[in-house]
Amino acid sequence: MSNPLVERLQHWGLSWAGLRDNRHGEWWLLAQLSLIAAHALPPEPSPAAWGVHWPWVLRGLGGFVLLLGLALAAQGAFNLGESLTPLPEPIPGAALVTEGAYRRCRHPLYQAVILCSLGVVLLLGSLLHLGLLIALAVVLARKARREEQRLCLIHHDYASYRQTTPAIIPHLPGLDWRTG
């Protein structure tokens, strides 16, 4: 009897051997998932610990940004279809997607994760979560650069796409590199 979850993990290239030696960038995925999971931690220090009442406007804006990030993630995942993988190693034979969310930026799923993290920061007003946002941005930028090295080797037209389309967040140093 086949197990759909095991089949999906194998389709993505995930394996125990890869977790040991990082052959497909599994360690980037583990770092990303750990930072995302850490967003469930309570705010430390909370704004109240500083004697600050966190404004409801920032909380509301945070909720909106979080929902926007979730919607953008759904759009990016839908646009990728069978090319979707959580690893920075593209699926062999997968098509290069440059339409939909991928017309806006080269890594809309990473953009969505960063927006969700920003939403949590604004919602909670937590310095801990601000640190998690910064760490997540660094990890995703590095993961994206590894992914792009492979995409350039696999798709001959990726270099021109990379020159004209923002990486993760348009015009933000470290999260947008448009080079040939």
C-alpha cells in the first residue's frame, strides 16, 4: 500500500541521507521551519513589560499583514503547482514559473513568509519576534541564492528573469539582488 505523504516527500527530494549531509539544502529548510515555529513563543519582552500599551492600530495592521502574507503564500503555491518544493533544490524536470505571483518577485513564497513574520511582530510588539523576523529574512535570502544557482544551471532563461524581477522584497538591500 502506498503512502501519499512518503511519496510527496520523495518527490520533493527529502531523505534521511539529505538531512545528514544537506545534499538538497535540507539544513536551510530546517532553519526556516525552526524560525517559523519559534513565532509561537510568547512576546519577550512584552510591550507591557516596558510600560507600553501596544496600540490597537499596530495590532490591526499586524493582523492584516499576517493575512496578506497567508494569501500571497496560497497564490505562490498555486502558481508553482507540481514545481513546488520546500527545498532550495528544484524538482528535476520542473518548469520555470514566471507568471502570477512569480511576475511580482522570484521568491513569492519567501516574501509571504517574511510578511507573515512582520505581521506577528506588529501584532505582538515583541523584540524577540523582531529578531526572529531578521533571522528569517537572512535564512530565506541565503536559501534563495542557493536555489538560484541551481535554477541558472537548469533553466537557460533564468538569468534574464533574474535581471528584471525582484528577488524577495523589491528594492530592499539583502532581499533584492538583480544580477545577470
